[in-house]
Amino acid sequence: MYPTLSEGRPGLLGAITTRAEAQTVRLALLYALLDQSVDIKPPHLHAALAVWRYCQDSAQYIFGNSLGDSTADAILNLLRSSGEGITRNELTDHFKRNKPSAEIGRALAVLQSHGLVRLERRETGGRTAATGKIGLWLRAMFEVGYTYGWRHEELLALRVRQVNPSVGSIRLEPRTTKNDQGREVSMTLPVRVLLTQCIQGKAPDDFVFTREDGKPVRDFRGAWASACESAKVSGLLFHDRRRTRGAKPSSCWSRRRGHYEDRRLENAERVRALRNRFTVRHSRCDGKTRSWAAG
């Protein structure tokens, strides 16, 4: 009886029905007093357990599996109503792109920690040849550069020992950056997923970004140009993702900076378009797609 009562439950239901074992003992004590008994006997415990089950069923009926987290609850309801799994892109579209990727990732992590969702891999048929040209390394390199604004030299020099997926951190060593100062950042969920695949099976001193043949990436101008052309943003420079960080529309540009800001915003839109293209293609580049499903 005790293990069943003390088993934790996720979400609001778990918060409301916590300490079930203690509450049941108190109820049993009341029944023992009403029975004028000096001891709590099995009939008193069975009666108390029946009352507690009624309370727990009532809470379950009212609150269901709600976590009290609006984003996580919305994702869980969507996954349960979907016949198939849903990709991260589809989740973003569901929220009309008004939810930051970090917020969606956080909600998914909460759901996964409670065993309410799982990550699946599904076959996608014959799309591998058409979508595998971008490559994991370029997708991962772009995502890290886009997220943290690092220079391509810093990215290409990154070693496996500097990446710690279990802790969720990436470290740049002193004297390897432009100002010679070391840096350490926390991984976003997309960065962690991509880098975990990039370093799989590699030694600590191996480079993070390597081509399909295992050779370190040095010159990626050709692959970059092909990716930009595929996303219809030809002429975009890899460095543009740094120039456009934080760019957003403004209603009062100065005359001197107006043209520059206009171009910066245009490039920001082009960078975002390329990132969206990368996300779609990477999810299919191995002939499989990763999707979330209710657990």
C-alpha cells in the first residue's frame, strides 16, 4: 500500500495529491477514534484508503494531466490529438512562430522528464539523396554560429573536448578567440542535439566539424554557396549571421544609418530563411525524420 501511495505524479495533479500516505494515515486515525480503538487497524486503513481514492479520482477528473505550464500543456494536447508524431518545425508553426525555440525546447524537456512525450525517428522514403547535400557539419556549424555569433575560425578550431553535452556547455579556450579571452556558453536544445551527433564516436582531440569522410572542415565556401542558392538567398555571407544578430525593425532610422539598417534587416530576414531551410533539410538528411509523440 505504501509504495503506491508515495509514488509521485507529475503536474498539478501531483502537487495537489502529494503526501498521499500521510493523509491516508490521518484519515485512518479519525476512523480509529470514531471506532473508539486505541490502535489503527486494517479496517480503518481500508476505509481511509477508499476516501483517499475518491479524492484522488476527483482531482484527476478536474485537473487531468495538466502540468500548469501553458506551453507544455499546449504541446501535450497537440501531440495527443495528432495521429502521428510532430516535428519541431511543425510545433513552431503551430504557435505561429510566436514562441521562441528555447521556450519550446524547455517545454519538451519538461514533458520528456515526466515521461509524457518521446522522440521518435521515422523513415521518410526516398528523400535522402535530394536533401543530404547540406550535411550535418554545415547545419551544426551554422546553428552554433547563429546562436552565439562566433567567427568561423573559432568554429572550425573547435575540438570534441570543448563540448560537454551532459552538462550542456561549450568552451572556447583562452588565446583562441579574437580578444584572447576564453568563453563558456550554455547549449540550446538544437545546438545540443546537433553537436551530440557531430562528436559521436570521436576522440577528445578530434575536430567537432568534420566532413562525411572524417576530414576536418577547412574551406566550406562551396557548400555554403550551394545551401544559400537552395534557400534562394544567394550572395549571403557566412559572416552575415553575426552582423544581423539582434536586428529588428525600427520606425526612426537616422539619415546617416538608415541605408545600413535597412540592409541589415534585409540580411536578417535572409539569414532566418536559410536557418529555416537548414532545419527542414537536416531533419530528413539521413532518410529519417525526428518527431515528438505523446508518451
